[in-house]
Amino acid sequence: MTGVVILRNLGFHGELGRGFIEIHHEKPLYEFEEDDREKFMGEAVLSVKPLCSNCHRMVHRNKNNFLTMEQLKGLIHDNRTG
């Protein structure tokens, strides 16, 4: 099994942020019940989103109610335009 995540530098953090990334699982790993490791990892790779460290922390800030990617995008947009 192989998995590849391709990222593009959007310039949000400029050159200082190049090469730094964290992976967020939209479906938490503990929700997978599959015993077959290959299938489990294949499914887990489909639910990942690359995030900078700060955004990843904001998504997980409330441990009982994670932000969705759409909610995070909305917060970033509102802070830029608001």
C-alpha cells in the first residue's frame, strides 16, 4: 500500500512556512473499526487534510467539538475581511 499527499505552497506563511505541515484526519483514527491494517490505512489516508500547526491546533481546540475544514476556512476568511 502506498499513499501520497501532494501539497502546494499557497504562500500563507511565506518562505518561513515552507516544508512544515501537519496532517489532520477528518475522520478520527479511533472511529475506524477495521482489523485489516491495509484497508484501514487506505481509508484513513482518504480523510486527511494538510494544515499548518496553528490551524491544526485551532481545529482541535475544543476536544468535544472539532472544527470542520469549512468552519476553519470561514474563520480565516472572516478574520481577513472583517
